[in-house]
Amino acid sequence: MSRSVKVTWETRLGGIGEDIIKSRLRRFSMPSKYETDVGIDFYCELLEDDSPSLPFYVQAKGTEHFDDNWGASIRKTTVIYWLSRPSPVFLIVYDENADKCHWQSIEDLRYSLFEKLSKADSETIYLRIDKQNALEKGKDENKKFIKKIKEDQRLIEQFWGRPRFKGEGYVKTVPDPPRSNLEARLIKENIRGSLYSLLIHYLFQQRDLKNAYPLAEFLTRFDRSHYNHFVWFGQINKELGRKGEARKSFEEALKICERDKKWPKESMKQIKVQIREDIESCR
């Protein structure tokens, strides 16, 4: 029998760790093994009232030496992949000597990892976790972990500019404030997109000027850098017979267009011609 192929203890321990972690995850979720090695071992769906709900991801590790904490060098590409997931990612380490599993929320580390990614010269980042959070064996013993899945999902959506109210009952509380200028900018951009959708609905589909007016007015105050906010508000005022207000709005739209050096000249030329015609129609 050939002895050229060897399966190291480190490899076997990694497999043991995955099996143990998966068995504990199965108590409250549906874990599925990732077949491709992309820095994720399991795609899971949280079970609530025996029905699949929130998805989350798990990277599993095994070790003999956890002590007070555990650390490992993680490839930058893996960290970037974790941070780009639309659902929470958790690093879970199985301590073989103590038969315990310890978890770390990657979302909790998002901004510190951004900083490390921008500064590190190597291809890896050293990541450390402690014994603060444990994945328990009991069916109903992982309330902290389940709560963290839900909290992280909310924070991820906020990171992408889509904050949600907190709470699951009838009475909810306001979302968390943005954690960075990037989040604030994305939230503002998504507000603008949502208002556009509603405004087009009322203005062009429903022909409902009563509901379109406050949306257009708000847009002109919320963000004065886009000419179309003032064009829409001008059109609404014009249809309502408020020619003076309409003209002011069209004139502001024209000023914004003339300041914009990045817009393609040919398309901008046509836009400015139309706005000048709108101004003249309000005399």
C-alpha cells in the first residue's frame, strides 16, 4: 500500500471543527456546506418557528490551542469577500481541547478591518478572537448568537444606505445613526432614489399634483445639486398656475446645468434649450 499521500492532523482537525460547528448550527439553523473555497464554509438560514428566515455565513476553524484568545492570518481577498456579503458573516473556531466553539461577528470588525486593509502591506491580515462568545450545544442556548445575526443584518443594510427600524413587534424604535460619512452619503443617495420613484409615480402615472408637490419641494431643499429637482418643481408649479414660482425654479435648474462641467456637452445643450423654453413659457 502506498504511503505517499498524507492527511495531516491540521487538516483532520479542520474537518473535525467543521463537523462540530455544523452540528451546533443545526440546532437553530439550516447550514449548507460551500463546495468552493472562497473563505466561507457554510451558508445558513436561521430557523424561526421551524421556518427558514434570515441567511448568514460561517467560516469554520479548528484549533488545539485557544488559550484566552485565538488568532490567524486571513487573506485580504477573503476579508474583502466577507465584508461584501449581503448577510452577516461569523468566524467560528472550535477549541478541541475544551470542546467549545467561539464566534466572532465580522460586522463588529467592519471599520477596523477597513483600516487594516488600507494600511497592511502584506497579503494577509491578522485576526484575533477571544472567548467572549460561545456557540452552545443546547437547542435554546444560543439566543445571544441569534440576536447578533439579526442585529448584524440591520447594520449591513445600514452600511449600504438602507437603515431599518429596530424591533420586531408593533412598536419599533428609530434606526441607528450612520457609523461613518460613507453610510450617511449612501443613506442620502437612497433617500433621493426613493423620492424619485414616488415623485414619478404621482407626477406622471397618477397625475396627482397634490402629492407630487411636497415631494418635489422637499427634493429642492434636500439636495440643491441636481437640476432635475428644480425642473420637476417648476413643472408642478407651472401646472398649478404659479408661474412666478415656476420660473424661479427653472432658472435655478439652468444655473446648476451651467455649473456642471462633467455632463456631456451635447446632451447638456439640449437640456438647457428645454429649460430656457420653460423659463420663457412662464413670462
